[in-house]
Amino acid sequence: LFHPMAHDGYSRCAVVLVLGDVGRSPRMQYHAMSLAADGHTRVVLIGFRGERCVPAVCDHKSITVTLMSPDLVPRPKARALYLLYAPLKALAQMAQLLWVLIAVAPRADVLLVQTPPAIPALAAVWVVRMLRSSTVVVDWHNLAFSVLQHGGLPRWCREPFVCCSRGYERLFGRLLDAHLCVTAAMQTWLRAEWGVKAHVLYDRPPSFFYRLSLAEQHALFRRLRPLFRDAHGELLWTS
């Protein structure tokens, strides 16, 4: 997966991309930590600004977090304007992604991208793959077209958007290099419907998750005590 080019003293570079609040994407943060664990890989974690990443990511010497703005195009209040808003948002995000992936981030030997959202993330990483010879790995968390299908789109425009999204995902899924997914059921569906061969990678908690000792449990509940109240606003316990 890696090119032998050096990256600031590292032998390879991996970019982990999520087109969402990176602080609320634990799986992608754990991917970044796993890739950086060998000490020879420079990792760039890219996503929208929002929640802070876990300390193990923020403090890791081999991981750089690059944040993007999520609000390039203001969301209209009127649902009828969604047909205009959605393409404009996709184009703005496409330009933003290409700028960050090509002009800001170092060349990635491997580029790991989360989907959904698939639009325009899959198209953007395909362009980067063509321009910079990066190996692109897609981590399928869900199917974007199914999210649209059950989302809040008006009925009159839902079907065209869903059909376009399904075709787009199928096309770029087959063009990119490797695939991960979160369940065996999704693995079976991707292979049967789109000919995409994905490897199941189940979520596993990192090492900083552990069972609290009795003293730590006691200290935690003492801190949380003011939050536990009955229907009358009285504390559930006082000692």
C-alpha cells in the first residue's frame, strides 16, 4: 500500500479522511492511531471542525489533525430550495477537499476515507488517486443512498437523488482500490450488488478504555451526583 518516498523523517504517509465532525468519528480516529502505531508512518487526520479529538490522537507525535469548515454554503430554511442547495454544497466541498488533499496535506501513500457521506468524498479521493498515485481504501459505515432514501428529502425530489446517489456510489466503489466495512451483512451486499470485495473490520476499543477500579467508580459517581435527581428535583442520594 505504501510508496517508499520519505515524509519529514517518516518512511510513509497515510491520510485518514472523514467528511464530518472528526471529533465525533471514533472509528476514524482509531484508524489514525493504528496507522501511526508503528512509529514509521506519518498520519494526517482530516475532517470538519467540531468536537475535540480524543487526547491519544491530539497528543500523538505522528498524527496531524487538519480541520475544514463545514459551513461553506448556508443551509436554506425552505426545504423547496434543497434542490439548489445540495449541488452547490457538493461543489463547494469538492473544491475544499481537493485543495486540502492536494495543496495542504502531503502526498498520501494510502488514503483511507469514510463513507457516508459519499458525495463528494469518493469523487474527490478518486481525483487525488489519479493525480498523486495514492492507494485509496474506502471504509463503508453505511450506504449513502439508503440514508437519503430514509432521510428528510421532499418526496418529489427524493427518488432522483436516491438513484443518482446509488449509481455514484456503485461507480466509485468499483473504481477505488480496497474496501473495509463494519458488518458481514454489508460485506455480502456490496459483493452481490456492486461487485465490491470488502473486508470486515469490527470496531474494537483502544487500550485507553478499561474497567474502572472501585476507587475510580466512586470518584466518578461523586462527580456525577448533582446530575442524578428525582422528578421533584431532589438528589437521589446525599452521601
